[in-house]
Amino acid sequence: MNKLSYVIAEKLLEIEAIKINFKEPYRWTSGILSPVYCDNRESLSFSDVRTIIKNGYVEVIKEHFPETEVIAGVATGAIAQGALVADMLNLPFVYVREKSKEHGLKKIIEGRLKPEQKTIVIEDLISTGGSSIKAMNELRNEKAIVLGMVAAFTYEFPAAKEIFETNNCKLFTLSSFSILKEVAVIKNYITEKEGIKLMEWHKDPKNYAWG
């Protein structure tokens, strides 16, 4: 998986699914300014990258969760990849909405999920982990047995690690922030000096001194 982690980081940089910009940082929903913006949905438009990531998910599930009965994608970023993974494993697929529909059956989980089915959650990105854990808890509320979660990329924030441990959820990721930084320097997407700045930002994103 380590070699694959480097390949995925390089591919995401290559197709600009991950962008790094210190001059014009990106503002996240949380309000945090970040030099890194990751949109793994971009990978869906590139068949080779899409396949590499899909195969990575499948490899992790087969190795660590062979008893899986259902694949659950988290809306919206992980719906497509989750469906591709479910298809490759010949398993049922459901997805978890950010919030319940305001009409009809007012579902938050779309698809057929039976009580006590052993479920793996597919995510595209882990930052603080809050929305991922919320999706997992919605599945647990429907009596699913959530075996764990697999994500394409993690920012490796300590808060995310803590929230997954607190909620007793095993997490596996295909690539990570530290590997991204290493690849970005090696492949000249950023300078070594910018690589150091990237790690300084990562230590304390909320209080990083810009300028």
C-alpha cells in the first residue's frame, strides 16, 4: 500500500485534483485558510486515476474486511467511487446523504440496507473527520454493523485520529498529507522551502501566520 500511496498522491497532483497555493490560500467551510485544496471527484474524469483509486479501495477491503456485505458511500464525493467498488466486489451499494430529504420518504440513507449487515464506508477525503463519523453513525442508527472506513486521502490531523478512535471506527487511507508533501517536493510542484512551510501550516492550521 505504501507504493500505491505515492502513486495516488502523484496522480492527484498531476490532474490537479490536489492544488497547492501559498499566495492565494483556499478557505475551507470551517473558515480555516489552507495552502492545499483536495477535490478527489476530479479523479472520476480520468479513467486511469479512477481505476487506480478504485483498485486501492478494493485491495484494502479484501485484505482487512473480507466479511463485508455492503458498501456505503458518503455523499457526495464518495458516491461514484463507492458504487464502482461495490460493482467490482459484486456487493450491494447504499449512500449516506448529508441530511435527510425534505420530501417523500425523507431518507438519509439511499438504497436497501438491512439490519446487522456488515458495512464498509467509502470516503473520498478525511480532514477533521466530523462529517465522516456523522455518516457512520447514521448507518449505525439503521442497525448496520460498520466494520470500518476507507478513504482516498487524509490530512492526518490529530483531531481526526482522535474522533475515529473515540467512535471505535477503523480507518484505512490510500494516501496522506505527509506523502503528498514528499511527492510534491520530489516532483517539483513546490520547493523544499514550501514543503517546510506546508508542514508548519499542518501543525497548527487555525493559527498559521500567513504573509
